Amino acid sequence: MEEFIHRYGEEHGLPFEVESFSDGSQIVERDASRFDIILLDIEMPGMNGMEAAHKLRAADADVVLVFVTNMAQYAIRGYEVGALDFVLKPINYYTFSVRFERAIHRAQKRESGQVLLNLPDAVKRISTREIYYVEVQNRMLHYHTEEGEFVLRGTMQQAEQQLERYHFVRCNHWYLVNLRHVTEVRRDTVIVAGQELEISRRNRTAFLTALTNYVGGDR
């Protein structure tokens, strides 16, 4: 698999750092968040892949898990830990590359960054993952986040340029939504972190397309 990963990287111009572990207990002792994709063999000495997956998922809700096994019956159990996919043995490069590309697409959705908010009395650094949505009112931007609401002067165009690469999309003129935090779409509204925001007719198609690609574009 390590050879396949580097071969895929050479073909697509993507450098990868690869670490190998011979037992499930070895990987769960590491910080799961430092990995983008974890390929887990089901059968390993000591802690098996399924046990390791439960512990990894408890430590990191987003890390991409892909099982490698010759036992297809584990596919159903994979839903317990949010496994993205399975690679069945014996492994060939074509099958592996298809599954690996899907894992890369999912991993890219984890990407986050840091932005600086120039507040009236301070400069606040915040992770884009912690921002639920941005609202504009009277030329003031309201950042609704896990830590609360932060208000600063600015335009929606500036916020959009800063956050677009992190999967923020407008649902109407006044709101820029982090697709990561969308939990439900109703007829003309979207639920973001428990708040119901209107989807305008003008933005509806683009917003729903972006959301569909975000949720299912790795399939």
C-alpha cells in the first residue's frame, strides 16, 4: 500500500508523508488529528483494526478511516465508526487508487485555516472550523462562532473572499454559511448550528449545489 500511495502521488503531483504501524495499539497512542487518512487492516496482532477505529474515532471525529480486509462482512460494522470505504484483498493498484482518491477528497474537506478578526478593541485569531456563519448588518460583520458572536466592520465580499476556500457559501445576501455546520435544509431555509436562515431564490441553486458537492462529492 505504501508503494501504491507514492505511485499515486507521483502520477498526480501530490507529495505524501506515510507512517506505518504493525499493531492497532501503536496508532491509537498517536495524535489521530495529525493524520489526514488512516488505512486500517482489520486483522492485526494485539488490537485489531475495528478496535483501533473505535478509539481513533473517539479521539477525532473527522479523520478519514479506510479499512483493508479480506472479510467483506466488516463493511456493515464500518458504519459504527464512520469508515469511508473498504479495500478488499488481494489489493491491486487500480482498485486502491479509486478508493484512495475518494479518501483524499474527503480529507480535503477537513481543511481549515486561521483568520484574524479586527475587533474594535482587539485582534482575535479563530479557526474557520469554529465559525458557524457570518451575517452582515449595517456594514458590520457578525461572526457567529463556537465561542460566541464577534462584531467588526467589513463587507460581505471581504468575508466571502477570505472564507470561500473553506466551504463557506451564501444562502442569501445577508448570510455566509459554513457548510460544515449545516444540519438540515427545509423548503426555503437552512439550519446552521440550530439557527434557521433563509435561502433566497437567487442563491438557492448555487447554495444547494455547493452543499450537495460538499456532502456527496467524494462518492
